[in-house]
Amino acid sequence: MQTLDRTLDIIELLATTPNGMGVTEIGQKTGLHKSTVYRLINALVKRGYLEKDQNTGLYKIGLKFVEISSLHLRQIELKTEVAPFMRDLSESTGQVTHLAILDETEVVYIEKIDVVQSLRMYSQIGKRVPVYCSALGKVLLSWQDSDYQELILEKTEYIRYTENTITNRDELADELEKVRERGWAVDNEEHEEGIRCIAAPINDFTGKVIAAISITGSKSIISPDKDEYYGSLVVKAASGISERLGYFEKYTKSITAIDLK
């Protein structure tokens, strides 16, 4: 705990010193021995949290903090923009809606809108589900670059949850191709018996897929014969969110036109 406190003292000091400081000055300001400062700084530099100016020899806050802050701020902005679309989607379909982001072989729920219904499903913000057997995971992985996709396909441990669960990388690769072609993904009772989900991607202003939105419900309601209809609704919501984030390119590979009025 003492080491952590000392490390945070250094970070907070440099955060208020735009021009940077040397090891000696940091030691004087924090009351730490020079050797302790040097050891802690080296660890922070290796992780990218601090950087050394090669011209002055002074240490400054590194780009890693910028990266982490940007991710946090982007999630806050995303959740703010998504909320009304999730509520509308939940009301129009009568189903639970989720917002999720990708974390390697898993997806993480970062927002959820519940509905009053007889079917009880266990999901909560922060819950993680496998990429390969969730509609959200398939969508998020489908729009990653090929090298990253290949890495995740190889790292994934394919556990069978139901009779419909994808159990190998080739089957998942084929499924990802289908998802890209139609613009949305389906979880056909692949993670839970009796539960089906449909998800679509959310793009930021650069066109990058940064999150996905889904509806989840009973197979008797989100039945296979209604996938195209519900897929249209989810894609429409995802498209609206993407436009709010500055992305205006139309979904060209989504679904057959359906009257949503």
C-alpha cells in the first residue's frame, strides 16, 4: 500500500507540472529518496504512464493516461447517447436491451434496459459473456480487422452450453462472415436454452465499431421467422446511435426493406 501511495504521489505531482520534473526535484517535492523515485518512475515509464523528454531529461505524464481517459470518456458519451434509443427499442419490441463492448474473448454489458415480462433473465451491467455464443460478441468481432479476429478465434475456449453452441473456430469464422453480410447477428439459443438475441453494431465518427446493441427474449417471441423484422429494428436503433456519434454512412448490407411505421 505504501508503494502504491508513493506512486500516486508522483503521478499527481507530474499531472500538475506540464513541463515535467527531474528525479531529484520529484524526490524533494514528495519527500521520497532519489533511488525510490527512480525505481517507481522506471516502472511507470515501462507501462507508458510516464515518459521522459529526451531533450530535457524531465519526466511527464505519458500517453497511457490519455488512452485510458479517452476510453472512459467515450463510454460515458456512448451511454448518454444510447439511452433514448435503448428505451425506444425496448418499448417497441417489449424485450430487454443491452449495450456491450468487446474485451478480447468476452463481451461486457455496460448498459441495460429492463422490461416488465414473465421471463426472468440473469444479466447485469458488468456481466461478461463469451464472444462465440452471443449475438453481441459475434457483431463486435465481425468488424475487427482480420489479424485481431484470427487472434481471438485461436484464443477462444469453445465450451458447449446448449445443443446450438458453436464449438470450433471454423464454425465461428463462417458465422462472422454471415454477420458482416447481413449487418446483424443472432444468438439462437447458443448460450441459454430458450433465449434468443439479435444484435447490431455501433460505429463511432471514424467508422470503427466500438459497441453493439441487442434485444434479448424468449424464443417464442424472438422466433426465427421474425429475425428479419427484429433485426431491422435493432439495426435502425444502432444506426441512429452511430449517427449521433458522427457516423453517417448508411448501412448497405443490412436487411431487406421492411415497413417500420
